[in-house]
Amino acid sequence: MQTTKEKIQDLLRQGECEVVFTKANGDEREMVCTLHTDYLPEFDEDAAKGNNNETEDVVTVWDVEADGWRRFRIDSIVSGPVLIS
């Protein structure tokens, strides 16, 4: 049985998704993100070292609009992720 995190990651691997979540400071944020290989940068060993604190409650994604890696907590999701392309 898949976890919630695995379900979210599977959807993100299909293409661009929109997710709305509440940031740690209380602001609401809309993000277009993905884990589809066509969008991801080449592997960067230094950047990968920064992902060592991810937990089952956190999803790391590629922010398509900001062109960078971002994270959000699963329990902070207001809506989505919804596949948009």
C-alpha cells in the first residue's frame, strides 16, 4: 500500500502540478511543481547533499516557475497537487 507521500510523488512524476500550501510563516503559497524527468536539472551532487533532512511528512519538488528545488509539508497542503500538464 502506498503512503500519502508516494501517491503525491507519483502524481508529480506525471507532469506539472499545482499545489497550494501554507508556509511555515502562515502565508499561503501556490506553486507549479513537478518530479517529471523532462523538467529536472542534471544531477548535482552538492545540491543532493542538502536533501538529507527530508522525512515522510515532507515532499521535495522542482518549482517550475522559480527554477529550483523546494519543499512543503504534506500536512500544510490546502489543495492539490492537481495535474495541469
